[in-house]
Amino acid sequence: MQTIRVVISICVLSLCMASGGQILSANGQAKPGDSSCGMIYGQDHMLLLCAPPGWVLDNKALADKGVYAAFYRKELSFQEAEARSTLMYVNVQLKSKGQQTALETMKTDAEKTKRESPKLVVEKDAPIVIAADKHSKARQVPVQTFLNDFGGGYESVAYIEDEKTITLIVISSVSKPILRNDYPSFVRLVKSYVFVGTDTQAGK
């Protein structure tokens, strides 16, 4: 897995609704009481994501690393998914010098990972399109894939750019065939993304 850089918190959708937080629809998937969706919040960001069909959202498994949104297949435990299958997770970064855009962040990630993992192969994937809704225009999310990094990991990362943050949605698998098999679920996860706003008070 990539190094986690920014602590985020997550409010499971049903609990957010119970506490009076306002939730926007994620392409019709987010509903009150739907525990597969969660609102992630931290400095300058509040966003909503929904687990793909057949996957669970786990806000505890990676909490010790500052990540409160991990996803894996329902038939697996977190430990099983990590050891022999696929994990997906979310990492939100505040924009910084040299990383003001998604493309700059992609370049920085690729250069850093290559320095740390000499056998790394970086591939560009087709952008993932998040459909327009009444709150925002359609956007094309750039994606790059890291093959054979850090001793044999296989990851794809989607970089979603907002005003003050760049959200990285990561799929990490133990092999390239498993990564490609689970990639459609990764696309579904990225497509569920809704940026709610920069006021994090509603998520608390």
C-alpha cells in the first residue's frame, strides 16, 4: 500500500442522518440508513463515497494508519483481503507546492515510488468519468497504475481534484490478474464520489 499522508474521518451514512447532517445523493446510490455509504471529512473537505455491490465499507480496519474508509469483498475478512485479494481505500491530501493539480500529484507519486522501488512499472489508465449532477459538472478523473512496486504490489490510483484537496482513491491487489478482475468495482467506487463541501462541521 502507498504511504498514508493525511488523517481523515468517516461518518457512516445512517449515523450522519441521525445526527442531522445533510447528505447529497451519490448518483442515486446514497440513501438514509445505507451503511455501505459514508461521509469522509477532515481539513477543508467533506465527501461521500459508496461501496460497490458486493463490497463492504470498513471504518476501523486501517484507523491506526489514519484511514477510516477501507473497502473489501463481503465474503472476505479484512485480513483475508489484505493477504490474498484486494483492498480499496481513500487518502485525502491538502494541496501543496508542486501538487496543486491532479496531474502534478500523479507525477510526484510516480517519481517518488520509482526512487523507492526500482522495478516499478507505471502505466496510465483511461480516465474514469464521474457523471454530472445538479451540484457539479461531469469530470474526468485521471488514473495511473503501479505494477511490481514495493516488493510486488499492484495498485491503481484515481486522483480527484477539488478546490483545496486532491482525493486519492486506491485499489491495491496481490497480483495483476486480481487487480484487473476487481478493477470494475474500483471504477464503481470512484463514480460514487460526491464532494459535499469544505465546511466539515456538518460531519461532526
